Amino acid sequence: TSELTEQQQKTVRLVYRTSLVPVFILTILYIFKIIPNWVISVYIISFLLCAFGWEIWFTYGIWGGLSVNDRRPKALNRAIPQNINWILNSLADAASICLVGLLLVWAFYGFNLTPFTSWHWGAFTILFVWFVGQNIYVEAIVYRDQLDEEKPLSWGPLSPGGPWWNPTIFKINGQAIKFQTQIPWVLMTPIFYWVVLILVR
């Protein structure tokens, strides 16, 4: 079909909003010195980790998987071109997921830097639940049409099992939640927290 369905329109709006709106907000916060420099550093490093850890690999189907163009309807490919797909997804990962996780930890610890100056298992748990929880939602609801047995995803550095070892963990409303799509955020949790601790110190 050449027209976006209502659900696809929602997906397109979500992708652009979660990737581009935070850039505008962060720019304003930085210009007016409302956020410290290390937050911007966390954002940039998170973008690079997500991009090179899995988003570029998943987008282009570099090793063992299909490209995003081969997994999506043509209308979605026109709305979110393949060559900017990984950029938008990585921007959303870095801000709407990583920085929101940072904000959740900061709020939970009474808006002080304590959990960012030394390892706290409570902070790690908050990040883990948020990172993996949002990804389960994305897999089960947002990208369910792009992720199934017939549309394998590429191997990536933070998706080490590739499409070759990808068991179903559980199902939500008939949608399989797979190991390959969850493991990047499982691995990202300690990596992200470690990056934050280094930058804040």
C-alpha cells in the first residue's frame, strides 16, 4: 500500500518526536546553562554507543539480517528513509531513553548527584527496568510489524547472538519478545552507568 495506516502514522510521529524534540530541548537547556556539560557528553556518547552498537547494523542488515527497507512497508520507508533511520533511532535512544533514565535516577535519589559519583545498585536497577521495559513496549507495540521470524535482524556488537541464536523470552498478546532485540539494552545498562560515573567524576 502507498498510504500509511493509522498505526504507521503514529509510529512515524513517535520516531520524529522522540528523536528531534529532545535535540531542541537540550540545546535550549545547554545555552541557558541549565544542565551541566557532562549531560551533553553522556548524550553524545550514548548516541554513538547505540548507533555503532546495533542501530546501524539493524538498519542496513550488515551481517545476517534484512535491511530496514526489506522489513517495512514502502510507505514507511518513504516516511522514514533508511539512511536517516539509524540516526533518528540513535537520537531517540540517547535522549528519550538514556537521558530520561538519568532523570529518573536523579529524581529517585532526591535530585542530587550521589548515584552518579559511585556505583549504586538501586540506580542500576532503575536504569535496567527503564531501559528493558521501554524496549519491550517498542518491540511489542511500536515495531511489531518489523520484527518477526521472517524478518531477521543483523548481528551487532551489542547484539552478539545475531539472528542465529535468538530464542523467544516470552510473548505479549501473541507478539514474541526475542532475545536479540532485548540484549542490546541489557548490555547497555552497565555500559551507560559506567560512562555516567566516569564523566561525573
